[in-house]
Amino acid sequence: MPDTNSPRPVPAALLATLRSIVGDRGLLTAPSDTAAYAEDWRRLYRGRTDAVIRPASTREAAEVVRACAEAGVAVVPQGGNTSMVGGAVPAEDGSELVLSLARMNRVRDLDPVDLTLTIEAGVTLKAAQDAAAAQGCLLPLSIGSEGTAQIGGILATNAGGNNTVRYGNARDLVLGLEVVLPDGRIWNGLRRLRKDNTGYCLRQLFVGAEGTLGVITAAVLKLFPQPVEVEVALCAVPSPEAALDLFTRFQRHDAASIQAFEYMSGAGMDLVLRHIDNARLPLAQTAAHYALIELATPRPQAGLRATMESLLAQAMEDGIVDDAVLAENTSQRAAIWHLREEHSEAQKRAGASVKNDVSVPVSRVPELIRRAGAACTALMPGIRVVPFGHMGDGNIHFNLAQPEGMDAAAFLARDHDIMDTVGEVVRDLDGSFSAEHGIGKLKPYMMPDWRGGAELELMRAIKHAVDPRNLMNPGKIFP
Ligand code: 2HG
Ligand code: ZN
């Protein structure tokens, strides 16, 4: 076994070549500058790297990848470094270089007739949404880390988020891609066609590949008309079953207007109210379960307010909603979403947590919440069960916070036990062990069990065909 702690420095000649390609501004080598790129947001992994390379153009990125390939040095593509599974951290031995796309942050084109946005990988999701909104369009991808996460990383990891229930995942929004291949060639697939049926769909190979097949440098994304009516409600509900019933009622009434349908547990909301500044519950009292509903439409006078009010009034009469509040304006909408979006940060501040980004068929979400909760409590009495997430698409973040007072390291040492306990229930419900966060460095060990046989063999064959020397983001996805 190689000693992962003994350093394997990158050849000085390669660093000189890279500097000649990207210039001084494009190469960070001081440990104080590179450290933040070598550690993940959750602080599960701390790697080491001799340099962070920051190309300013596709041509520079391609030359960088070619130079690294010729030197046999592996590259870790990195966007906003917001991975929940350590998908963008370099190895501990310092043998890999980080390729940051942050300086490739231009909007190349926005066409409001074609409803397409051609954009470079380093643009943050928030900046991309704003660019679309400035032209009366909607880029319907929304995740908690959108101010930091970048388009390249979002596509490489096939991010999901809050609007999947209506618009699908990141891969459903991609029409075209530009990719630097592991040998430094550029594949320009930046086509903005709604129909293009020409053999294997290569762009979908790179979406969700987590940077193991190449570096996404630009993309063409689908846009939609900007909604003119938006309604957001926060509901206290008596049970996960009631939340599901509520979702079904909205779906039957007008599925096309559901922009998001999120579930939160009382435990998660309590952590947000305790740890997050400006978090205030706009309901009379706390509850054991909550649902957040967002309806939106580009149709004028669609009457979404009336829809929301009448469905919620009926739901209260039927006992599936205990209390509800409707946002009156944009800032109230943002305040309600703040309670949901700060769940990850609140859990981080509350101590160690083990995350299970899982999905099951939507109809089985309540059973997942109950059974996995009971199983985790049986495994570790006092464990704090904090499920929340995208109920409308079946993706629940079945997160567990350490028991109060327990040593964080002792809790984290049990992470596989906890993940396997949740995994057993998920498997029984025909679900997936990774719904939207991907595999990264955290979950490769689960791949043989969940995706073994022909599926994993095919993935390995593709990896070998595209990156035979394993120089693109090694150590991710594959065990
Ligand atoms: C979310 O939905 C993110 O907020 C993060 O996917 C979930 O912290 C998590 O587990
Ligand atoms: Zn999520």
C-alpha cells in the first residue's frame, strides 16, 4: 500500500510550463493560497496540492490539461467547492493539481427567443440566474449554495435542488457542452438545438461524471419564461403522511404550477431557529413537521393566490394542515426560504452530522422517514434525526446529528454504520443511496453493493476508454 502521507511533489518543470500558459495570476502555489482549495465544505477531507491552476479561457484550460497529461500528473477540476461528498478535493499526498474554473466566468450568449443561455463553467449559479432574469427569463435550478456553486461543478455533479419536481435535474437543462478531454483536446458540443439525434448523447456522459472524464468549460442551458405570479406558503403539518397528502392535492389540482414542494422536520427547524441569524418562524408555534410550497407561473391572472388559499383551507378542514402562512411579498418569500436553505449551515454549527442524500419513490417518503428514523434511534439512542428535503421529487436528506454531548470524532467514526442503517431501509423501498450529491470520495465504497455487476463494469469501461491513465479526478466515484 502506498503511504498516502509521504509527499509526492509535482515536477518543478511542469509548474513552470503551467505558469507560462496561465501567467502569474493564473497559478497559486503558496500554501496559504491553495489550502482552501484542498479542503471540502464539510471539512471531511483535507488534501494537499502544489498548485491551483486558474485558466482564463478554454484554450488555456486545454493547454493546462495537455501539459499535465504529458507529465502524467492528475488534475482535479473544481468549481465553487461546495460538494457534500468531497468530490473536488485533491489527494492527501500532494500528487494532484487543482484546476479551478473560477476565472472562466463569462456569459457568452443569451437568446430570449431560443430560450438558451451559453455560459462558461466558472459563473456562479446565482450570477447565471440573474443574467437570465435580466432578460425576462428563468434558469430554473435552485440550490442552497447557489451563490458559490458554479455552473461547471453543477453540471459535472448533475445537481438537483428545489425545482427538480418541475424542471428535472441539471442534466435535463443541458442542450450543449464544451469539454476539455483528458488528453487536452477540446470537444465543442455547444449546440443549442432542441432536437439533435446523432448517435450517443455525449453531453450526458459528462454531466454527472464528477470530472472523471474531462473538464466542462462551457454549456448551453435551457431557459424558461420568467414567472409573473409566485406564491410561497409554509405549513405546519401533523405528519409526513399529511405532507404527502398535501403534495398530492396540489399535484392533482395543477401539477404544472408546483415550483417546489419541500419537507422539513421539527428537529431541523429547531436547529435553524437556534443557530441561524435572522431566522424567525412566521407561525404561532413550532411543529413536528413542515411543508414549504412554492407555486409559480408565467401565465398572467392565473389566480395562484386563490389556489393556494383554497387548497390550504380545505387541507386545514381535513386535518392535514395545522397552521399555514402565505408570503405577502418578496422579502417574506425569501424569509421562508431562508428557513429551508439554512438547514445545512445550522446542522454544521450544531456539531458533527452524518448525511444521507437518498431518494425513494415519492409515495414512500413518509415510510422512509419513519422507518429510517426508528432504525437510527435503535442503532444509537439519543441520535438526533433531522430529515428534510425535496419531498416533491422523493429526495430526502436523511441527516443525523450527533447526540448532545457526544464526542464528535466518536460519532463520525460510526458514519458507515449509520449510512448502512439508512441504506437498508432505502434499499427496501427501492430507492437510491445518492439522489443529488453524487458519489465523490465519500461513497465509492457503496458502489459495488448498489451498482455492481454490469452497471459498474460499464462505467469502468467508459472511464478507461476516455481517461485510460486515470488522470481526471482520481479517487472519485470508483472504489
Ligand atoms: C439541500 O437540499 C442541499 O439543502 C444540502 O442538498 C443538504 O445538507 C444537506 O444534507
Ligand atoms: Zn438537496
